[in-house]
Amino acid sequence: MKEQLRKYATLLAKKGLNVQKGQEVWIQADLDQPEFVTMAAEACYEAGASSVTVEWSHQPLSRLHAQRRSLETMSKVTSWEEEKMRYQTREKPCRLHILSSDPDGMKGVDQEKLMKASVARYPVVKPYQEALANHQQWCIAAVPGKAWAKKLFPDLSEAEAEEKMWDAILYASRADGEDPCKAWDEHNASLAERCKALNDLHLTALCYRSANGTDLKVGLMDESLFCGGGEQSLEGVFFNPNIPSEEIFTTPKAGEAEGVVVSTKPLSYRGELIEDFSLRFEGGKVVEVKAKKGEELLRQMVSTDEGACKLGECALIAYDSPIGNMNLLFYNTLFDENASCHLALGRGYNDCVRDYGKYTQEELRALGVNDSMIHVDFMIGSADLSVVGVRKDGTKVTLFENGNWAL
Ligand code: ZN
Ligand code: ZN
């Protein structure tokens, strides 16, 4: 097992971040797996990192802060926080996020306060985020946390649940074999091939249909590009921002979406679950939300800011995908989004625009890349989902039939 975890750590450093000689690395991790975090740091040094900084977090502490701090203090960006962002914008360290927190761990915390605080902080944070966008190598991956593992395997003991979850994470991340780095090279090559086939179609819209009530048309930009797997930073370094990643995705044209979409999996948002929900779009905006559970939170989410009610991502994943076939709900977007076709509300991806490097941020917004402080994926894949692409001349191409690729 230890040997396999070393291979996983190497995968994150070499294929996830693709650390270059002399680069700085920042790792953000919870306290759950300090031994693995140390392995990851070692793998980064071996890949050539000049220094590795670990920022620890602990969900019960985040909970405590959220409960005890006033909205006023939570809304403030302190000068040292800002200095940290300034430093990052200048040095562009690689960033590795190792997830392990409990998907339900923030339940009962005043969500409105959290949202108001992030909205208040956003104007200060945004310029730094934008200055860094596409200039930094980053990667999100996961390790088991105690509560998270128990949520997935409630009938097992804590130790057994953790072990079972390691297996699930390594399998889902294509890190359970002899040579995970090689497996990712092959995986990236096959995703790139499918992206090329899609991009050669020059689609202008995607139409989704399912017996559950989904009937949605989403417009694409002329410049929209389908991407998948690894991507290239503007500095020219190829990295894999998500491990695992099975999706092919694009940025739709904000303001062009009509119809209803029904979610097919619960959504964990701010440490709380939203279940059995649907959204109705008119003129690209959500005009109606319904949910059996968490409707108020969903309503708050889509009204976070002006762009939160518009789409920022359309992702295609076969219903029979490796992660989908595990038949395991992770209650975490990193995994669950790779088991199902999904959409995201909020911010769109600049790098899903052809030659995005030649546009300014304002020009990208004008083309139709949505702007918002949120980016929330929700799952819409089902066994009968059909997705039809519309080409410039109006002809249609079936991309998905009965939940799987038809292209
Ligand atoms: Zn996605
Ligand atoms: Zn997304």
C-alpha cells in the first residue's frame, strides 16, 4: 500500500502539477493524512521544487470561525492575507489542493453569513485571481478523511472505511496500476482525440433531453473549445488540474440557455446537501428553482451575484464511465462530476476559448465567458440522456445516446 501511495504522490507532483525545476509549491491540506502530505511534498522536491509550503486546515476550526466570528470581521481581507495574494501573483507557485473534509461538516453553520462574507471579500480577491488565472499550475486531488470515509461506507469500522476509500480514490484516479504516470499520458491522449473530433464540428448549441424532465438548449460561442484532461499554462507547462478527470467540457455562451434541467445527483454546496432539484432557464438565466431538500440554499446560490444564475460550463461524460461504474456517490464534486454529464453555474473557463491568450479579460466576457465569484457543478447525466449538437448550418449531430457517447 505504501508503495502505491508513493506512486500516487509522484503522479500528483509530476502529472498533476508538473513541477518544473526551481518552482515553488504550496500544498493545501486538512490534518487527516499528514503522512501522505509528507510523501506529496517529497515527490514535489524530487520533481525539482525549490521549496514546498504546506498550509494546513481543519474543518472543525473552519466551523468554529464561521460560528464565532462576526460578519464584519469575516468580510475583511487583512493586509497580511493581501500580501500573501500579492506574493502569489508575483511568484506563481504551483498549488496542490488535497481534499479530505467531511461533505456534511459545515451543516448547521449560517450559510448566508458565509456567502455575504465571500461576496464582500471578492472585490479585493478578484484582481489577484484574474492576474493568476492560467499562469499557474494547480491540481486538486483527494485522500480519505475519517468522517468522509464513514459517510461513504457507513457499515464499516473507521479503519476499514478509510482503507476502502483509499482503494476507491486510487482506482478512480487511475493511480492503482503499475505506472500511474504512464496511464495518465495515455488517458490524456485519448481525451485529446475526442476533443479534436468535437471541435472539428464547430457546434453552436447543445440540446439535452431525458425522460426525467430535462429539456434544455444551451448556446455555445463561435470560439468555444472542448477541452479535457490536462491543459497548458500560458507559460507553456502542461499540467492536470483535476485528478481524477474524465470529462470533456466547454464554456457555453452566457445568456443563451432555454428550458429545464433536472439534476440526477445530490449537490454538496458549502458543506450542505441540495437534493432532487431542477432549474428553469430563460434568456440564459435561471428563472425558477425547485428542490426537495436545500431549496433555500439553492436559491441563495443562484443569487450570489449577477453571473451566478448563468452557465459557465457544459461537461460530457459517458454514463458508463469508470467512476460512474463504481456506483459510489462520493458527495464531492471532484469525483461525482466525473461520473456524470454536468453543467456549472457561475464562472466560465477562459481556456475553453480558441486562442484565449490574445484576448483581455473584458473581451472574453464580451464573447460570452460568464463572470461570477462562484463555479458550482451539478450532475445531469442519466441512463437515457441524449445530447444533440447543432452545427452552424443548422444540421444536427447526435453526441450522446442513452447516456453514452454516440460520436
Ligand atoms: Zn466539470
Ligand atoms: Zn466545473
